[in-house]
Amino acid sequence: MNVVLLSNGIIPGKNKVMEYGLETIRKVVEKTGARKFVLVPYAVIRASHDDRVAAVQETLSELGCEVIGLHRCEDPVTAIEQADGIIVSGGNTWVLNKTLHDLGLINVIRKAVITHNKPYIGWSAGANIACPTIRTTNDMPIITSVVMNSLNLVPFQINPHYIEASPAGHNGETRDQRIEEFLAVNRHEVVAGIPEGTLFHIDGETLNFISANGKSMKLFRHEVAAEVFQEDDNVQFLMDQ
């Protein structure tokens, strides 16, 4: 597989979407020869799908890549099958996952990535749906959907936009506590909290954690003290969950 899973789209000092992960994406493009990407924009709720396509095109233009929006394709299945790679925008994970199921695209994307080795690049919601389920998303279920299973490209759960802080005056659960609640019910799961500006890169069977800003990944397991991993630490064991 050639998979890039980013926590978020933009960080301070990097004004283009996915710009902080561009060198990793460049390696994927050079290795696979992918030039024509289809962007899945269904998670975008508060903005234009066309504008999101244009933003991604601006980022990837320096790599000589073309980006088309899946929402503009008459046959989404054929569009994915004919594209060199797949990009999935952030936004609302529930809407994204339900739309992919409704359109019959879950297995189509899995086949493209796993069988045909097409690059998959996703941020935020696009990273969430690469997990076995979307149960560790931060997003509200703004649509009626009980569909939790997703692409299952990686065997562990991801919590994008992970933040360890507890804001002053906030009396609700912290992110750590929410993840601990998840693990209390799902005791055999593993959750990787990846903060802004960080990403996972799966190259073949090799998993790497990459940080553009020095932030670390925090790994949660049931009744085990959370572990912190820095860039270049060995996280390969996550692929064996």
C-alpha cells in the first residue's frame, strides 16, 4: 500500500492544504508514478466541493498532478477505477462514511488501494475512514447513520486533531478521557492520537509516524499507561494489531 494519513489540512506557516505533508506525498507520487488523482469531497459541509478540489489542485500542481472532484463524475466507480490515486478531504466523518456506503464505494476504494496499489491520501475525516471503523472521530453524527465500518486500510483506530489540553473553564471530558471511555468498552482496540501537523505514512507494509512541527503521537490501550512516540520512533507494531 501507499497510504498517507494526515491529522488535519493546514498548520501555521503552511498555508496550502496538506502542504506540511507535501514531501511525503512527493515520495508517493514519485514511487507510484501517480499523476491523476480523484478527490472525494463528501465530508465538506460548510464550503464548496469545487473550492476544495481547487485547493488540493493548487497544492499538488507543483508535483505535476491533476485533481478531479468525484462529485463531478457521472460514474464514481469508474472514476476511482480509472484514477491513479485517491485523495479524501477532511470534514464530517459521518457524512463521508455514509455517502461512501450509499454509493457502494467502500469496497471499490479498498480494492484500488490494496489490490491495485493506488495511493490513498486523506486528512482528518479522510484519515478516520482509513481505520476499521469511524468510532474515534471527533465529529458529531449530524446525519442519521448507524454505519460505523469503514475502509479498514490500517488495523488500528486513529483520533485526528488530537489535543491533550484541558481549556480553562471546561468541565467536560478531556480528549484523553473520551478515548479511555472508548477503550473501556472496546478493550482490545488501540487508538493513536495524532495532533495537528502530524501524519502516518504506510509504504508497502512499513508504517512511519512523521511530524512537521515536533509534536508527538500518543498511543492509548485499555488499562495501559498512554505511550508517547516521536517522529522516527518505531511504530511498526501498530500494523500487527
